Amino acid sequence: MRMTAGIGSLMVIDATINFIFFPILLYMLNPTLMWMIVPPLLIISFGAIILTQRLSKYYETVQDLTASLSGRAFELVAGVRVIKAFRKERPIHGEFIHESKKLRDASLQVARYQSLFVPGLDFVLSIALCWSLLYGGWQVMEGHMPLSNLIAFQLYLNHMDWPMMAIGWFIQMYRQSEASERRVVGFAEQTNPLQAAPWSGVRRHNQLTFELESVTYAHPNQPRPQFKNLICQVTPRTWLGVTGPVGSGKSTLLELLSRQRDPQSGVIYFEGRPLSSIVPAEVRTQILYMPQESFAFSRSIRENIALGLDVKPPDNKLWELLEDLSFDREALLERGGLGTTLGERGVNLSGGQKQRLSLGRGLVRQRKVYLLDDLFSHVDTETEGKLVAALKKYIPPDATVVLVSQRLETLRRCDELLVLNEQGELEFKGLPAEGMAKSKFLKSLEELQHVELSSVERLA
């Protein structure tokens, strides 16, 4: 797209000036010969734009395959240990070769068009030159045209070779940028932030952080709604633990509360105001959402933690934070300290380290609400206790925390518990001690984790 807007624009302007200037000179030399040659050249040149519409589809196919193959390559590099552990090198290599051949075939198809298009326009110009020699030579022999005019006509006609070539190159660039634009627009439509719905009401005075009124949400292509008429309240300055079986909608609930999604029906109120009436950019200044999937950029540890901050925290504060998050200071100093550059997607960090690094990225920010989605899934119980202590230390006392977890030790540290069942319905909400006595899921979770703990003790 940049090439089309830059060099492409230059080509169009240059070709336009040439197509205006030189036909005038040719008309002054021999009007009949000019009308026989120039209009067909113009028609063929601009007609090629319509005839090459299929070329943009080929370019889009090549770009899609290139993106897919690049993503697949990154995935294989990141998971190379798993691939070797399960001896899947040969079949995965075969799949990669198969995808590569698709890209090769699509690229060859584009190359065939490219190899015919510009030479084809040049061939048309060559025919025009031959015709000018034949017809002009006949007129010179008949005495209707001076020889000097024929020579000048040929020289001026040769100057139209560049505009013809330029139009050919521009058409190729234009078709390629057209395919690129469709990909960019498609990506923008997928990531387009939700708009703020109009609201002219009055804030509620019930002093609740969140209030869900008959919220219904269904994922696309899912047979049943994730939530149906869900009613729930989250009081300020409390730690709310959320748990439930797999697929009960715990992560979806946090995505709704952070307005990454909007419910199909019902209303979510944030501090007495409908959450849908707040633009996502404003929501992020008050609500911090930390997803379960941790991501580390190929930058230094310092840059990963301070991502997006206008004022970077001092190094001594970062070291204190990392130590509170159970990072080994000596080990980090051996690798380069805070300036240690991480590999692609944090490939030189373990799953637990990436999760703790993402946790540190959230704790250096001050927000009213913290939505934490199962951040301790890659750490042991002892480390989890240290991380919860770090959360208590760095999260402001007046903030509201909604914490998704499947571990009872973490849930017992919360002020309230919210338990969802497999249908996404509210099974229990109340104090942890009451939940252990009333919730079927919490009872089964306690029995399961007690059995696992006993097994570990016997093995020890």
C-alpha cells in the first residue's frame, strides 16, 4: 500500500503527462497516423486495469498463505520440545511441506501473470511502432509525409514506451495493495472496539461496583447460551473469587465485565452506569483485565513490565516487584538483569515465569477494578501463596478484585465466592465458609484436591 501511494502515484502522474504531451506532438507531425496508433494504445492500457481484477485475488491468496505459514513456523519453533517428545517430526514436517507447496503454487500463478502482463504491453507498443514504420514509410514514398516527420514520429512514439511500462507496473502494485487493503480492513473489522451506546439516565445509588441484571450471552456457533438471565452483584472493596467446572463461563464473565464483549440481552452496571455506555478505552482506565494466556514480547524484562506506561517505574521498584513475584534475583542478574531480552513470545521463559511476568505488568498499574483470570495455573501451591501476598501488597486497598481460580487455598483467601455450574448458572454466592458447606462443586473440588494432596504425600 505504501509503494502504491508513493512510487505508484509518481508513475501515474508521469504516465499521464506523457500521454497528454506526446500525442499532441504526434498529432502535429501526422494527425492520421496519430489517430491510428495512440487511441488503441490508451484503450489497451486502461482496459488492462479491468482485465487484471483476478490478479488481486491471487495476491490476496499469496498473502493469506504467507501469513498462515509464518504463524505455523512460529508455532512449531515454540513447541519444538513437545513435537520431539511425541515423535511427531515427520508428519509435522510433511504438513509444513504441503503448506509450503500451496504457497509456491500460488506464487507461481502470480508470477505467470506478472511475466505476461508488462511484456504484453511492451509487445503492443512494438506492434504500434511497426505499424507506424509501414504506414509512415508508405506515406513518405507517396510524398504525403516528409522523411524527417517520420523519424520524429518514431522518436516521440518511443517515448511512450515508459508510460506503457509504468502503467503495467502500477497495475501490479495497485492489485497487490488492493489485496493488502482487504486484509487490513478485515483485521480492523475484527478488532474494531465496541461503541458506546447512548445513555441519558441517572446513575444508580446502590454503591455497587458491578450489577448484572438478567444477562444473557451466547458464543457464536454455540448451541446453548453461556449465560442465561444471570443476576449477580459485586460490592466495592471486596475480593470476589469465581470458580466452577470447565466451560461454565468464568473467563467469559470477566470478558463481559471488562467490556471485551457485550451481552445479547440484559444490562451490566458499573458503578451505577450501564457498562455498554462507556467506550472500551475509558473502561481500561478503570478496569484492569489480566487474561489466563500470558504473553511476553521479544523485548527486555523492563520493557515487558512497563508496557504502555507513560512514566517508567524505577529499577529498584521493579526489582522489588520481581522478588515479590518469586523471581530469583541472582539468576536474572546472570542473564542480564532487567535488560535481559526475551525470546520470541517469551520462549526462553517457563510457563510460570511468563505468568508471573504478566502479573507484574498488571501490578504496576493503579486501577479501581482488577479482573484476574486463573493466574496461578502454572505455579505450585507455595509460590501461589507468595503471589497472593504480592497481590495484597500492590493492589490498592479500596480496589475491587474478581479472581478466577480452581484452587481452594486461593478461594479461601477471598471475601466472597461466586460459583457457576456447567450451564453457566449461579450455583452459590456468599462467604467462603458457607460455600464449602452449600456448594456441590466446592465439595467435589475439596475432595479431589484432598485426594491429590494425599497421593503426593504418599509419593514423598
